[in-house]
Amino acid sequence: MMNGSTGRRHGGSGRVRAASAALCLFAGALTATAAGASPAAALTPPVSITADDLTTWQTNGIVWSMAATAGVVYAGGTFSTVRPPDAAAGTSEQPAVNFAAFDAATGAPTGCSLSFTLSSGTATVRALALSPDGETLYAGGQFGAVNGVGVSNIAAVDTATCTPRQDFKISVSATVRALDVTADTVYLAGDFNSVGGQTRNKFAAVTTGADLLPWTANADEVARAVQVTPDGQHVALGGDFFTVNGTTSHALAVVDATTGALTKSYPGFIPNTSTVQDLTTDATGLYTANEGTGGGVFDGRIAIDLDDYQQRWRDTCLGATQAVLVHSGVLYSGSHAHDCASMGGFPDQPRKHLLAQSVDDPTLLPWFPDTNDGIGEPVGPRVMAQTDKGGHHYLWVGGEFTTVNGAGQQGLTRFADGPDTGAPWVPNVSLSTVAPGRIDVNWQTSFDTDDGELTYRIYKDGASTPVHTVTGYSLFWDRPQLKWTDTDVAVGETHSYRITASDGTNTSAKSPAQSATVAASTQAYPARVLSDGASLYWRYDEGTSTFAADTTGGMNNGFLRNSPAYRQTPAAIAGDSTAIGFDGATEYAYSNKLHPQPTRFSVETWIRTTTTRGGRIIGFGNLTMQNSTRFDKHVYMANDGRLVFGVSSGGRRTVTTTGAYNDGAWHHVVATQGTGGMRLYVDGQLRASNLLFTGSESYPGYWRVGGDNLSNWANRPTSNFFAGQIDETAVYPTALSASQVSAHYALRTGE
């Protein structure tokens, strides 16, 4: 048995703290070739919280605020009932008027019940914060009474008795959206302009006995976050504002904790179209949650060093961040991120709502539990809190969501530091016998919601002991191909292989058995494709899966989307290979790797169709999960069956065949661009060309097969997607010569 390792890790450090409430909450391919390494651990450090959601009671509305201490989690928001974890909306409900308290370890309500109400309009609890000793819970929002006791948008609750404190009353003129508390001071942020009858614009401070303090940090627009620094000397402010105490500082500022005088302003630091929704700290850093609107927005997170209040890092994911919290060196966040490509993360696609990053590095860590957007705005998570109980650490999330990890769960969810119960996905496997005397075992790396580095074990011919073990790193958008070559075989023998993926604690089921017979000689067509320098070569011999294996050494595998028709026969070339069928509506494939602009290239594939709706056959685009917004270097079919090769080069440049190729027969299609301009070959012959255009649009992108955007291109077909069979797709970093193209076509018979 052999062991190997390949992959990458991330690290970081920090300290634990609880989060206050706020208003609004690909990499390279890996090749396994041999040699030893330790198996994967259940969680990839520094992540220490699993992505497995725990059973938790639910609300019937939005959770805007949370605070936690000593194993109790307090939740506030806009809701009227709570219900058990598996109960449908409207069933098994208990009254809970904008507030509830829960056991952190069980997810069930405690005996603490408070009712936050308003005589006219909708009451809501937008902020919760605990005193350092945990004896008093402060609540802010829009409400006029707590359990019938009159208050004015702020209240204090004795946590031992779960009763409003009668000695804490002060009038606040409008909604309180955030709170933070020291041993003697309560800091407020919100919409108000008056506290205790005196002018306080958006921020204020009162004593723990509700006396207004002279502390002044007046802002011109809504305040959404307030955070005392660990040393107690400063207070960080966040919101929509453009000035603090008359000085320009948009969305973020740091002031003196005693006077409110500006310590650090941030003019131009955050775009005017973005705001700060939440703030949190650890021993060395201040962290922001940002939301933008319109073009040129900033939606990500910023880490700021506390020693000088300068930026440590910022990420540029798109999709507003609503909440941030630090635990054990990891910044956890709630957002609706949908595009992190600008920082090396996932390209634009359906929203992801919970993310993790090292406090020292904005790179996304392998922690991807998820919610939906839910109700309200909707944006999913709005707030986070954490606490310990019974030897475990618990991370709670509240918000607008109505599902968690794909199952119904409204308003609240929670995660813990163990046990990890989720197994990785079953690997997708493909075998190749292009070369004689060997079987190449290729597989698409799996995905685990809280572990990037997984251990793979290969089982041969039904044996219970693996013949090969290797570790590899993967993320949901980056599942690179791994390969192991079995040379302990003889010509004519047939062998089967199955693979498992393990996170160190949980192991997937074995993949379905795949069998192959060892070849006696080299297959002529694929051998010529490889010898001519293909950098991507998909033969489509997989069974039902999302995997298009790359036959080159570059491990440039593809994702198959929306279940195309697998193993179609007859294939384009002689032999035991198969083709793939696309429906012309939603099915396509894209490369796992993000590629730089190719300056010279060839795309090659075989097609078979009778469509009269045309469609894009192969090309380059900047997106993977939806139609690209930048797209060229493509071959598509017009409605009449003619083929078009197009690039963007000072405009949309195309060459088009005179003949039609939607006759139901297999056709060999090659498009090249290099110093000789644009050339389009069909069935081994040059059918169209233009010597003038030797360049194309410069942008990083993905090779896509079977469909993508064709807006505003000449002879645009009815469909962006190609209906028909495709086989033997290859991409080259050079412009193939006419003799190479004709040689490929001639080898279609296998001779």
C-alpha cells in the first residue's frame, strides 16, 4: 500500500469573544503520484467549528440580535412565536414576543420569557448586549414596554430573574440598532437624535444606571455598530454616516471611550456606496462587516490592526456582509456572498451565506454551511453569537433564513466544535487506457463542508484493503482532478476500482465500481492529440457524475452541469470511447481551472446534431454557473447549421463556413488563432479564415462546452446552448497547423 499527499493549508491565531448585535447582517489542479503523508483531520485548521447544524428551536420571524453568556443565548428581533426544530410554520408554537432565551447546548428555550411591545406600529429588538459580569442584559430597538413596564427603545434586564430593571430608564428618540457595554458604560448606536432629552446624533453613552454621559460622537447618518476595544480606551463606530463630530469619516471611525473625541477617521477608506453593518474585535484586531448598493460597491470584510488602526487586509467578495464574529483565530461571517473571484475565491454563482477566514489572511477557509435568503429583505444571516457549555463551544446564527443546509429551519441555527458528523461527497471516478500496459485512475476530488483536505483510498477488484492512499485539497468551486496509475496489470486483464473520501472522522461510501481492460497498444487518435500538446482533453467516458476527466498530464478537468446524457454511442472515433449529449437548454461543461487569456490557441471537438436552433459548441467565458458577461474565442452553430468562429479583437470578429453541418453525422471542428490569424477547419479542411486578427479579448476565464452567452454575435442562433452530441474536446496553447488538423481527422478510424 502506497501513501501520498498533495494540497495546501491555511493558518492563523486569535482569541475568543462574543458578538454584539447589528441591524443588518479556484486554485490549481492537484496530482497524486505517490509517497507518504498523514491522513486528513476532521476539520482543516484553523477552523474549529463544524458545518453540521444542530437541532434548534425556530422563530416565526426575523432574528436581528443576539447575546450569549454562560451557556444561555438571548435572541431578539421581529417575531411572535417560537417552535420546535422539526415543526412546520404555524404548528407547536409558543408565544415569544420579539424575544426568547435558549439553552446553548440543547437549542431549546429556557424559562426566561419577555415581551417587547409598542402601542402603535411594529415592535422590534435590534440590539442585545450583556454586561461583563453577565448579570444584566441590555436591549435596544423600537419598543415602548417590556412585560408591560414602560421604556423608550432601550431597557435593562436582570438575567438572574429575567425581569426588567426598574432603575434603568432613559428616553431614546428613535430606534437603537447596536449596543456595547463595559462595567460602567452602555454605548448606543441607531437612528436617534436625542437621548435623555439632550442632543445625541446617532451615537450616545449612558451609565449602567441610565444617566446620560457627556460622551459625544455625533454622526450625520444612521449608526449601525458600536464596539469597545479590548483595552477599553476606544470605541469603534460603524454605519452609514459621512461625518463624526463634523470631521469626514465615512462608515467607520474610532473615538475616545471617555470623551467621544475622534481618534481615527477614515475618509475615502470605504466607498460612499458602502456601509458598515457590524463590528467585532479580538486581542489584536478590529473587523468590519460591510454592505454596498449600486455599482462599485464594497461588500466584504476588513481586518484592522488595533495598535495603529491601519488595515491588515480586506476581501472583495460581492454580496453584503451582515455579521462578523471571531473564534480561535477565525473570522466567521454571515453574508450573501455570490462572487469572490476577485480575491481568488468562487466565481459569481448562487449565494453562499456563511464563510470563514483567518484573522491574518482573507483567503476563504473550508467552512461552508449555508442558509437561504429567507424572508424580509431577504439576505439570510443577520447576527452571530457564541458561548460555551458542557465542554463544547457553540456558534449561533440568527436572521431571515428559512432553511439551513438545505432543510427547513427558520430564524435560528447553531453549530459546535464537535462532533463532526458530515461525510464528504462520494468521489467521481474515470478510468483511462490510452497508453498500453497501464490503467490511469482519475477522480474528481470531493467536497466536505468543513474540511478542505481529504484522504482518498483506492480499492482494486473488490479488495477490502486500499492499494493507494493520498490526500488532496478541494473546495466546492475548486474540485481538481487527481490521478493514480496502476502499472501492476497485464495486457488483456480487466480490473475494477472504487474510491472513498474521508475527513479523518467520516468516510464517504465507496464510489460505484468502474472497470477497464488493459490495452495492448497505443490508441492512435488520443496519442496524436497528446503529442501535439493538448493542455485540456475531455473524452467523456464517465458514467453519471459531474466529472469530465482530463487525459493530459495537466489535470485540467471539467464540471458537467445539469446531468447531460452520458456514454453516448457511437462515438466520434473508433474504439471503446463514448460521447456526451447536451439538451440545448441547460446542459454544459466548464473547466475547473480559471485560465489566463490565451494569446495563441486551438479548440478542437467533434459534433453530431440535427438542431435548427444552433448553439455555442465551445468557447471561453468569465463565469461558470450562469451565462458569462465576457465571452469570445468560441465556435457556435447558426440556425442553418453553418459554423462560426469568433473572437473579440477591436470588435466582434467572425469567420463562417459556407456549408451546413447539422446533418446528423459526426464532424470534426477545429478553430485556431495565432500569428496566422483566425482559421476554422471542418473535417480536416480549412473552411473559413481571416489573416488580419491575431489577438482576442484579455480576461481570465473558463473553457466551456455545450453552451454560454452569444449576445450580439453575428448570425446569433435561437439558442445559446447546443443540442447534440459532442466528443473528444481538446484545447491547445498553440495554433495547430493544417497538417496537424488533417492528421487528427484521418485518425478517426483508429488507424
